[in-house]
Amino acid sequence: MSEIMMQSTFAVPKPLNLINGKWVPSHTGRVLPVISPIDGIPFSDIADSDERDLDEAVIAARKAFESGPWAIFTATERGRLMAKLAARILEEVEPLAQLETKDNGKPIKQARTDMIMAARYFEFYGGAADKFHGEVIPFLQGYDVGMHREPHGVVGVILPWNYPAQQIGRSIAPALAMGNTVVLKPSEDACLSGLRIAQLALEVGFPAGVFNVVTGRGDVVGKALTEHRGVDFISFTGSPEVGTMIQIAAAKNYVGCTLELGGKSPQLVFEDADLDAALPVLVNALIQNAGQTCSAGSRVLIQRSIYDQVVEKLKARFEAVDVGTPGDDAIMGPVISAKQKQRVESYISEADQPLIASGCISECAPAGGFYVAPVLFGPCDPNSKIAQEEIFGPVLCVIPFENEAEAIAIANGTDYGLVASVWTRDGARQKRVAKALHCGQVFINNYGAAGGVELPFGGVRKSGHGREKGIIALHEFSRIKTVVNYFGD
Ligand code: NAD
């Protein structure tokens, strides 16, 4: 067992899946290495599962949904259990964060925040479990009509690697709150915190089969999960390319899905903006998690009259970013894998837009890690490749604009529409621009709202559809049955 495993008291026997309340090996007998992005060294293994493991997990989830103790849990009981899980996660913030940092590469402070957020999702949705219900519909004389809210059944959850623990909270907590059972296929690139959270769920008393985890490759286990006839709903977070496949598979099985996909989110800076407040946020909205955030603010649109002034300040901030400093001082860590590093670096080397500045990689960064210094390009053609495509790395494009209409046109001028921010002191402009932007969240004079568990989140077009976070997610993870009772005139 590696050092990090002992430090983090990560006691999951490995490499195993969690199926029907038990840790079981894969039928394949194969494993996938877990490589730390910090130094590029393998430090653990996960099961390289296949369709047989997945099938067992779906059968267990179905049984738990239909006839296990979970089927007769009241909403209040579900909520209590979720609150217990939240409390356990909070007790384990430090070891879980250490594990996440080792597995995913993110700075330890961010990993701690992620664990607190993961717990917060279970608190929030646990608290909502018995407060979100159906309605009675006034109808004709002699009728009693109820709109009953029911769980879908077995929910398949497929997640990426960028915020593994937070995303578990975001997708699994609302699913459980509504009484579904879950089969999770975490990312093969970072899934240890997810395995540990599943273990904690078992420890606090979630019945067998309610929360199952099968690790492995996307084109094997993920594909099998989306195509399985025993799955009633799919929650997918990941790339638009895979999201398209998920949607096709869901359509073939006539089940619903939410797709939380990528983004190319704009930050609009008008000439009346409070620049002192805006500047650190503009940079952090990009470099957080090494640019590997679906809602990263990867385009900064600046009004021409203040363009030079803002760019000068952004340049100074970019040049000051030190990547890969270990420990509590870390601001930006490595990207997730050698493949991702190579992908981001090829965007940078092939970019045909002017380079303004780049940060540097710390001398203390361990050799072999997947570090990429943040890069600032501009003035960029809004239609250039780097200003249009999601790079999912620390690359920021600055784009000048003349007026409000042009700013809106550029902001809406990509295939994506996830998040946007607007920096202006003009109240009427705040409202006009927020209304005109095509996306799921608009932040006025701020960005991201620290994750905002309470705030509905999701995209339009290539950023996906459906909404997670907030009470609205409970709509997605439940369905309505109308019961019409005729009792006579
Ligand atoms: P990805 O789409 O490659 O993988 C996501 C998950 O899908 C992984 O678990 C993977 O194993 C699985 N998968 C891969 N092929 C599959 C298939 N054929 N069938 C079923 N499942 C399959 O994405 P990634 O590289 O892990 O993450 C990066 C992408 O995710 C970026 O585009 C990013 O913007 C997006 N993302 C979006 C959000 C959001 O909330 N909108 C959040 C995080 C990441």
C-alpha cells in the first residue's frame, strides 16, 4: 500500500467494485493503473471491469429499488441517511482531500473545498428529500386528482475526472434523495475519492445495492451502462462527443438523460467595470483546476476603450502564476494526464493568434508531472480555433469589442452555452446583457458563486441540457404520475 493510501486511511480493498454492498473483483481479472498527475508515477490500481460486472451492478440496483429495505424507506429516512453521509465526509475532509490531490493533481486547498462541497450536496438534498413532493390538481366535480412524484428507478451516473468528489454529490445526492438507486461509472482517470465516498455510504447504513460503483473504461463499462435495458435514467457529465453517444443510447432505450457537457464561457468586461474587483476573478475563473473546469471563463471580452489597460494587468497576473508549487501554497497544479498535457500543448503550439504572456512552472514541481503553464493570447479573432474550441486547459483568449451589441454577438458566437459573467456598474446593462446571453448561468460582477450547490446549473446547445444543482435537480431525478380518482358527484 502506498504512502498516500496509509496517510489517507483509504481502506477500500483494491482493485474492486462495489456491487450490492460488497467489494468484489472484476470478472476480467484485469486492472488499470492509477497514475498521479503530480509526478506521473502509478501508485494504485482500479478494476478494469466489463459488461458482466456492470450487469451485476444494475441487477443489484434494480433489486434494491424494488424489494430491498430502500424501497420502504420514507423520504425522511433517506434524508437522515444522507445527512449522516455528509457528516462522515466532513469528518474525513483531510484524508479525502489528500487522496484527491494525489489522484487528480489539484492543489490541496481546492481538494479540501471539493470535499466540503461534496458533503454540502448530501446535506442539501438530504434536507430536501421530504420537502419536495407532488400536488393535488383542482379538477371536475367528483374527481380527486393527484400528481404523484416518483423516482425513476435505477439511475446510471457517468462522471469525468475534473471534480470527482463534487460531481458525486451533484449527481448522486439528488438521485438518492428522490428514492432512486444508483450505478456509478466514475472516470478511469480519477475515481479513488468516489470509491471512498461509496464506502462511507455503506458504513453509515445505505442498504446493499443502493449505491454501486463499477470502475473501468468508458467505451466498455460506460457504454454498457448507457445501453443497459435495466437503467431508467442517465446522468452524464463529460465531453460533448461522448454526450452525443449517451443521448443516442438513451433514445434507443426510451429513457431520459441529463447531459452536463463542456463550455467556452465568456467574461464580458465593460468600460465602467470595477477593474480592481474583476481582475483577480477573471484570472481565477480560468486557472482554477488548471483550466479543467467545464465552466472555466476561457474567453475574456474587453471593451476597446479599456482593452490595453486590462490586458496589461492580466499579463502581469499571468506572468506571476507559478505552477506546481507543492503544499498549501499551490495555486495551480498539473493537468490530469500525459494525454491531456499533450492535447493542451498542441493547442498552444498550433495557435495562430498573438501570444501575450505565459506563467511558469515552479522549480519545485516534481519531475514527470503533467504541468502546463497558463497562457494568454490576444487580441484573438473570435472565430479562431483557440477562441472557439474547448481546450480544457489553462489557455485564456482575450477579445476586444466596441459596444454592447458586439459583445453579446461574440459571447453567443460559439457552439457552447454554459456560463457567462458580465462586469459593469450599469444596472440596466446588467439586465439587458444577462437576458441576451445564451447559457445556463450568468454572473454579474462575480464568477461561479463558489460552486453554488443551491443554484441550477446546466447548458444549452453543445453544453448539454437538463439542470443539476438546486431544487430543480430533483425534477430531473424524479417523474410525475397523475392519479385520477372518481368518487362521484
Ligand atoms: P469524457 O466524455 O471523455 O469522459 C467522461 C466519462 O464518460 C468518463 O467516465 C468516461 O469513462 C466515460 N465514457 C467515455 N466514453 C464513453 C462511452 N463511449 N460511453 C459511455 N461512457 C463513456 O470526458 P472527460 O475527458 O472525462 O472530461 C472532460 C469533459 O467533460 C470536458 O469536455 C468538460 O467540459 C466536460 N465536463 C463538463 C461538466 C459540466 O458540468 N458541464 C463538468 C465536468 C466536465
